[in-house]
Amino acid sequence: MARTPLWKSIAATLAGEIADGQYPPGGKLPTEAALAARFGVNRHTVRHALADLAAQGLTHSRRGAGVFVAAQPTDYPIGRRVRFHQNLSAAGQMPEKRVLRIETRPAGVEEARALALPPGAPLHVYEGLSLADGLPLALFTSAFPADRFPGLPDALRETASVTRALAMQGLEDYTRAETRLTAKSASATHALHLRIREGAPMLRAVSINVDANGRPVEYGRTWFAGDRLTLVVTPEDLAGSALAETG
């Protein structure tokens, strides 16, 4: 009678425990050494089992960090009023913004064009991570006209929320004028921040937000982990967004 290979039995056991919620999405599996001790096998057998889980799309590995349970993609609407906290809360997830950098510097050529500013005009730049239930979903960089929002850096450090920080500067509402989407591969830096492998698929969104008078207030670039979000665009949103599939 044929026996089930040990690695296949281990993979099935771990897959069942993942399905049961014992290892939640984004959670880390025990180390190879711990699994080898638990199942009474060598680490080569454990690696074979882990490779099978990865092939099923149940896990992904991060060099030097371990093996993590793959998260279910989150529906993330791309519309005229994109609000990170509101989107994720509606999906039943805990939103979090993590500040990586806030600085004031001269505008680059593309930033000046997007924000209708003179070349070299001062900008406030906010770089950070967007997370859901502690798992990084996206890396973003947003630029704002410094002359119009002089106190924005302090407001961002206080709240981490762009919407709340702009409201503290007197801008109660803004809308998305344009969004361009491009498929990209993760660089080493993207991989480090988003806990994905280098070269993994990402989706880059380049957007311009405007006030009620159509004046640009934010130029943003966001790199989404490709397997963690499903970007949703409704027909009414298409009228206010320019979408580019490649570039």
C-alpha cells in the first residue's frame, strides 16, 4: 500500500491550520527548526512542505524573516474621494499609517507640473506605509504645495492622516482629478517595506487631488503589493479618472 510522503502530510496539516485561522493572514509560521522538531523530520522535509504551501498560494517567504501566511486581497475603491481609513474600515480591517519621512524641499519637474507650481517651488513631502491589520498594503509618497499649507508637516506628524492634516490646514474636502495605474516589479526597497519578494508584482498609482476650484493640492505616488489588494473602479469613477494600463 502506497504511503503518503511525509512532506505532503505536513503541508496538509499546516494548510488545515491556516484554514482554521490558527495562523492568520499576514501571520508568521514557526521556523523550519521548530517545525522539524514538531513533526520529527529533518529540515529538508520541512522545506519541501513549505514549498508546497507556497505553490498553493497559501504562504510567501521573505529572505531572512521567515514564511508568512498570504493575505486575502482587500477590495480598495479608486474613486473621486479616496479615503484610506474609510475604505479599510468598510472592509472590516484595522487601518494604520506609518510615517517614514516628512520633509520640505524644492519641487522636481514632474511634481511642479502636476501641482501647477513654478520649478523649484517648495513642497512638503510625506512618505509612509499604509497597513491593514498590521500587514503593509502600500508604500506611498505625497507632495503638497508648501506655501499654501505651511503647517502641514506638524499636522501630519500629529495625525499621520492626510485628510485630517489638510482639514487642520483649512481644506475640508478634496477630490481625485486623475489616477494613472501602471504594472511594476518590486525593487529591493519596495520588497523590504512591503514584506514581499524582490521582483514581485506591484501596481503603481500616480494621482492628482484638487480642491473645489480644481486647484491641485496633492500629487501622490503609491506602490500597492499586487496580491494584497483588488483595486475597484466603478463606471462613475471612470469619468473623473485617467487610467493607463502600461507605461
